[in-house]
Amino acid sequence: MHTATHIAEQLQSHYLFSHLSPTKLNQLTKRVRLIHLERGERLFNHNEPAERFFLLVKGLVKLFRSNAAGEEKVVDVIQPNKTFAEAVMFMEQRSYPVSAEALQKTQLLAIPNQVYLQLLKDDHQSCLRLLGNLSQRLHRRLTEIEDLTLQSATNRLARYLLRLIPEDADNGTCLRLPAPKQVIASKLAIEPETFSRALKNLVAPN
């Protein structure tokens, strides 16, 4: 059972909220919604009005766009303790630019944009932290664009896997993919068959 205290603790563990005073954190917690999603359940759709951004507590969420033929392009896979959709607060047209769907049983905190924007106006540290977060995401997107345009499928997959390895990993570390292979393949703009071949190319020969 998630009480207001549990929600406050989950918010405070994330750096976008960790510096808030107890009073401001309490004000925000009162307006936050806890959302439960089953695998395959949609959180929001492309072009829906964006009134909230989200902190993922448990599970996985894919962000994606679909074309007229119904084909999906995965933009990102969100993992626990990550926020998403906060940049929409600053867009002139405040609608979600992608769709979001749970890849497994998922719990999220939904933070109202207007409430958080008011906190930003009252707290310059919040502004700086959010700007830093958005800048990091922009840099990551630029790197991904470079990978997609200049690297082969095998190189793209190798760089993706390297980013998953913990800093303290040793040679015996077992790496687990954070999402289904077809989702990762879509994110890397690789056909599923090509993804499987690229994965085999990275396996060291006996």
C-alpha cells in the first residue's frame, strides 16, 4: 500500500525533488497520483494533452511513435527512478509528442505540470536541476542520431550494450537486456533479424 509518506519518499529519492523543503514536498505529494499499469496498457497517446509528467517507480515503459501503417518506432525505454515527459511543460503546444506503454507490470507517479511549474518559479535550484536533466537528454539524443546515421547495426548494438554495463562490473558480469529484443531493435533502428545477427557477431568464438 502506497501512503502519502511512501510517495514523498519516492519523490525525494529523485534529484528533481530531493532539494524541496518538507513543506513544498508535502504540497506536491498531495497532488501526485500513483498509477498502476499492466503489461501492454497505454499510459498516454501521441498528441494527447500533456497535463502531467511521470516518475517511474517500478517496471518498464516504452516511448514510441506509430506511422500510418501502424509500424512502431521506439524512441526510448524508461527504467525505474527515471522521469519522462517533463520537457512538454515548456512547449508552446503542450501535447505528448509520443505514446507511452507499459512493457511489464508498472507503477508510476504522475506529477501535475502546473504544480511543479509553480515550484520552479519559487526555487531556482529546481530550475537548474531540471535544465541539467534536459541538457543531458539532448546530448544523449544527439549521440543516438550520430549512431543511427554513421554506425553499422553491429556497432550500434555494441555501443548500446556498453552503456548498460555497470562501472564496477568485472569480466564475469552477466548482462541482462532491459527490454524485449524487438523493442531494443526498434530503438536502434535495426530489423529484428539483423539484431539477432549483430548479437551473434558480438559473441566471442569458443
